[in-house]
Amino acid sequence: MKSFFSILFGIQLSVMSFGVISLAAQSPASSAPLVAEPAAATFASGVLVRSEGVFSTDLIQGVPALPRIRVASAPAVGAWSQLSRTSVVETLRLAGVDLSTFRWTGPESARVSRAMRELAETEVHDRITQELQRRYARNGGEIEVRFSRPWRSVSIPDEALEIRLLDLPSAGLQTLVSLKVEVLVAREPVGSWFQPIQVRHWCEVPVAASALRRGMPLAEAETMLERRDVLASRGTLKALPAAIQDYELAESLAPGQALSDRSLRLKTVVFRGHRVDARVQTGSLEITTKVEAMEDGYPGQSIRVRNPQSKREFRGVVQGEDTVLIPL
């Protein structure tokens, strides 16, 4: 019996002891609140920025709703700068952003440099084509540009840029041109070089549709339009004159030959051997007489004429049909 009670009481005592331990574990003294760790913010080791400057959001991560505040100027193209975390935090404090409660990770300073990219050949090619089109093809036609040498890679800041063309031909466009190309970012020159190019100016120009003879009235000449490079043949006519009835061919043309500024002349209105009216001017005095034309002439042309009585020759300027002006 004793052993039974001993066993029984021993079990009860153990249960009572466990109850005391459980109560002790649930006592108010052991339920004190835990202290929260400060939030972590990360400071970057290096950033790439643009010309507008270095901003807080470029350097700091992990801060909720961090305002974008300029903390430093951007370094020059090709250079870099070092910004310490302490100086950035202080700049933000002065701007009203307190980061003193954050636990920092990352380096003590960040290397800052400009974001760069490779300038594409198409960007320069398109800019050159647009500028030449605007300057030299205002009256029509299409400018075609080809680079005379292989494109060499050019590194520029990765932001909006301006491409300027210098040393443009002042005497008109030519087949071979060397242009000076200058690239600016935020009005700051970041590179320049000479770019040799080949240029073509394509236009729909009049060409002879069949063999045309010299002296033929332009209104009777059979012509058609073809796409030609007007730079390859200087003087090519881009269009026929509006008053084609006043012109004639000054030269013979083979089929497919383009008309040039030498191909046309005003229609002959004075013919050799014909008697024409001559207005003779001397000061304010003007008289009219008959003279003999010694050669054909069109309006504005100077020709030889002869007085049929004195056989004396003069030079007169053709004014119109069978009319010349002889200034003395």
C-alpha cells in the first residue's frame, strides 16, 4: 500500500510541479514586447546618370516613397565623381528628408558617371539626308546620301542629342562632299568629325522621247519624264518652261538625252536677210527706220544689222518679231 500511495503522490507531485512551471512561464514578467529592428536602406556602389544631375532615387533603395531630390551635379562626359553616403544623407536632411532611423547597407560611397551609348550610323545618315533635302531640294526631288568610308563607332551620352552639320557647300550641292558633323547634348559638344559622303539628287526631268532637231519649236518636241541624278550632269533642266510656245531647241538631241539649260532658247523672231524695224536711240531722241538683219535672233539677243542705203553695220538687240533696238 505504501508503494501505491508513494507512486500515486509522486505522480500528483510531478503534475503539480509541472503546473507551477507552466504558470511561471505564463507570468506577466516574461511577456515584455520585442523591440523592432530599424528598416534597412541600401546605398548604391555606382550609378549612371544624365546631364540633369544626380538624384536621391539614383543612389538610395529601400526607402518607401523617397522623393526625387537632386543631390549633386552630373560629371562631365568621360569623367566620374565619388559621392559619400554621409554627404547625400545630409543633403537630404537639409531638404527635409530624415533618414536617421534607417539601418544602412552597401558601401560608404558611390561612383557616379554619365550613361553612354553608341551613336548609330542611321542617326547621322538620316540627319544629313534631312538637312540636305531641306537646303538643296526645296523645289522637288529626292536626296540620296551614301557614306564614302565605313562607319566608325562613336560613344555619346545616352540622352536627347542634337546633330549639327558644318561646312555645307555654299555654291550648291556636289556629288562628293565632306561635311563636319558635330554632336551636342544639353548644348554641350560631345564629339565632332569630318564625314565624306556621296550625294545624288534624283528628279523627274524632261528627256527626248525621239530624235529632236535643232530649231524645232519646243511645243512640237516629243519629250517624256525620267528619274535622273541632276548632280551627275550639271545644267539638266528640272522642268520645261511654262510658255513653251516661246521656245525652240538650240541643239539636236538623241532619244533618251536629257534637256539642259543649253538645249532651249527663245524662238527666233528675226531672220537673216529680212528687213526689220530698227528703233534708233540717242539720248532722248528716238527714230525708226528699216534695216537688214545679218543673222537670226531671238528676244534679248544682240545681232548685226545693216543700213541698206549706207551699207553701214550696227549691232542691235532683238526686241520682238522683226524689231530691234539700236542704242547709239
